[in-house]
Amino acid sequence: MDGSQYLNSGWNLSKEFPQEYREKIFECVEEEKHKQALNLINKEDTKDKEELAKKNQRN
């Protein structure tokens, strides 16, 4: 996303933050939250599989 159009127009981004920027930032935040949730699920799944494999080896 190119912010030069806003800066060249004299926009003060701290006061007049464009809606398209807000939407893109929130989209990125949601995507990152989704990635973190998937990583956590995958870690738990791997941990469960490892524990099951250890348990099966003992039997």
C-alpha cells in the first residue's frame, strides 16, 4: 500500500489515518492471530502424537 499520496497531500497520518490503512492493518492482525492459533494446534497435535508413540513403545 502506497502512503505517498497521503503524505504528498499534507495529511497528518496520526490524526487522519485513512480507512483503507485501518482495514489492511486489521486484516494483517487477524491473519497473524489465525496463524498463531494454527501453530498452537499443530504443536499440541505433535505433542499428543509424540506422547502416544512413547506410550505405544512402552507396551
